[in-house]
Amino acid sequence: MISKFLDREEELRKVEEKYESNKSEFAVIYGRRRIGKTELIKKVIEGKRAFYFLCEKNKIEVESERFVEKFNRKFDVFIEARDMEEFFEQVCMRFKNERIIIAIDEFSYWVEREKDKISSQFQYIVDEILPGSKVLLIVCGSLISTMDSLLSYKNPLYGRASLRLKVLPFSFPDACKFYEKFSIDDLVKVYACAGGVPAYLKDFNVSLMFEENVNRMFFNKDHILFDDAERLLKDELREPYVYLSIMEQISEGATTLSEISSKSKVDVTNLPKYLRVLENMGLIKKTYPVIRAGKRGIYKIPDNYFHFWLKFVHRYKEEIELGVMEFSAIEKEFNRYVGTVFEDLAKECITKNIFNLPFQFFRIGKWWHKDKEIDLIALNEHTKQIAFFEVKWREVKKEKEATRILDALKQKSAFVNWFNNVREEHFGIIAKKIDDEVKEKLRSEGYLVFDIAGLKNY
């Protein structure tokens, strides 16, 4: 059973502040589909004088008529307006001394259809009509590239918004609050395939095994999670399958421009353009060693849903459509995949002070050099303190095993060229589960040892 729905208190507070100002405000809320933007808006307008409108992909003239008609019906008034400018002029006159919210959801549909006209029209509304009124105008959109362009320097609406709010996926600790009955192991697995997207998280059935949920949702051609990633790319991009090919290769381990270009068959001179678009959408990310030393970055897919979908759903699309795909076919590879997700979760837990370090750090991340790799390093350049971690998605039951991991970590740390001979070093393990006796023994010897057993109660 899902626990109390997370109200996104921080985001809610920011919008409420604009409402409490009691003067004209213009708020732009955006984020990927199914992230909870509409629920946030409905929470904001609850119990207030407000008008909520969901845009459709119609002609603007048709949409304007529908907008005015619904407003009149909602407030039992009679407003006649040829366009949105005239509508807002009348609203500002009629509700001159009353606080009112007008929320336009999926505004990006309008912008996408007539970008220049809508941008100029709403610039005039915000600049010339709303000042002096008590209207809080909220526009909201799911098409990230469209909303980004709306807020860009060249757009007429640039700098007009008194609030720009990008709604992000939930962090792992917040996602854990969705469920009370899942074990911490299953919560990590759920997060590894659904990410922090509320609509995806809410669809998991706690009365079923994790594997059964995957079969029911991802390996079911009639379920939204079977092709939602593909739909999102088609909605956002003009060449969705070019972008899909690029992401496929990154998910399979291609990390440099030459590798991605060779395997995706996208010319290396055109590739940076596509990569920039995917980066702006948050679908890929360029990462660097935490201690760079001139190292080039590599590309990865930070969105867990997309990463899981590319590796285990899109790859087996034909088998799923035939109804012959089962979780058991990917179980071993899935466990390896969860190990990479767990590294990110370990970083997040340290960053949020869930796993407390003995010093304040200013940088944290992965490190690699030639054939050497360290899962996680946290460091403070001012105090010259550094912590090295090995992250293991498995149970560490014996002291001998833990000692072997730590010894290998120490050997690799010698290749990290950072304040050599003067730095204060710490070494640690972050694992799925570490035997309590082993944990206490290692901690008594000064090692940093954490597992996720108590994370659900954070």
C-alpha cells in the first residue's frame, strides 16, 4: 500500500509564496511527463479562487474560445474576448480587488504550435496587462525542450517569470516513502527501474514480488511502461530514432564521441548537436573523474527508467510483444545493472549526510585512470582529507572478505595523484548488507563502513 503521497513541500512552498504576495505574479512550472506537476498545481489551487485549464493540440483560435467558455462556466460570468490579451484585460478589470489564480497546464502544446505568436502575446499580457492586478498566472509544460526555449534569452518571455520551477524526480530516500511493505532491497530494485517518477512508482503492487511487477508492467505490451520512453522521445524530438540509437549505444557502454558515433552510425561532426539536446533534457549526462587531471568526460544515462528501458525492454521488444519475455531471462544482468545504480545511491546518501563522514567534503564522485577505477571518492581540498569507497551490491558476511576489498581499495588509491604524502586518508565500504560483527570490528579499526539496512527509516 502506498504511504501518504509526498506533497513536494519545497516546491509547494515556492508557489505558495507567490500566491501570498497578493500582487500580479507569473510562474513557469515545467518537468518531464508524469513527474507530478499537475498534482502540484491542483494542491496549490485547492480551496482558492482559481481557474485550471488543460491545453490541447488544437488551433490557438479554437483553444482560446474553449478557454473563455470554460472560464465563464466556472465563475458564472460572461466575458467576450477575441484573443488571450482581451481575455486577461477583462479578467483584471472584473477581479480587480480579488486574488485569483489562472493555471494553464500543458502550455508547451500552444508554444509548440505557434511559438512566436504565443510568446509575444503572453509577453504583452505579463508586461502590460497583469501589473496592478492580483492575478497569479501559472503556465506549466511537459515538453522540456519547448519550455527551455520559452525561457531562453532570445524568447520574448525571457526574464518575465517571477518563479521558474523545474519539477524533478524524487530522490531515493523520498521514493522510499511511497511504500511501507517493500524491503529495502526491493526498494532499490524498484528505484533502479522506475527512477523517482511518481506515476511509475505508484503503479508497483506491494502484494506482488518485484519480479512479478516487472513482468506485469515492463514486459507487458499493454502497459504504459512498455513504451513510455519511446513516446516521450517522439513527443519531444523531430528525429526520435536517431536520439534513441545514440542512447542505446551509451546504455550499452559506449562513452566517448568516437565510440558513440561508430556504433550509432551518426556522423561524429553532427553528434555533439544531438548530445546537447539529450543533455538539456536530462536524458544523458557527461561525467568526469572527481579528480580530473585533464581527463575527458564520459557519457552515461542518469535517468533510471530510461536506462532500464533501453537495456531490458527496448532490447527485447519483439519477445515482449509475443508474450514470451520473463524477468528470469534478465535476472543476472539486472543484478549487475543494479550495482551501477547502487553506486549513484551511495553517492546520494553521502551527499545528504545519511552516511556521515568524519570530515566536511566539497567534492564527491567516481574516479578512473587507465585500468584503475574507484567507485566513490569524497574530498576536501582545504583540509587535504580524502575518503575512498568501494560500493558493493551484495552482502559482506565475513571479515576476511571485507579486508580483501579494503586492501584492494588501498592499492588503487595509490594511483590517485592528489596531495600525495600529505593527505589524510580514509577507506570504506558501502554495501547492500554487512554483517553486524564485521561492521563493528572494521569501524573500531577506523574504517568507514555503511550498508542500506537502516536507510528505509531515514
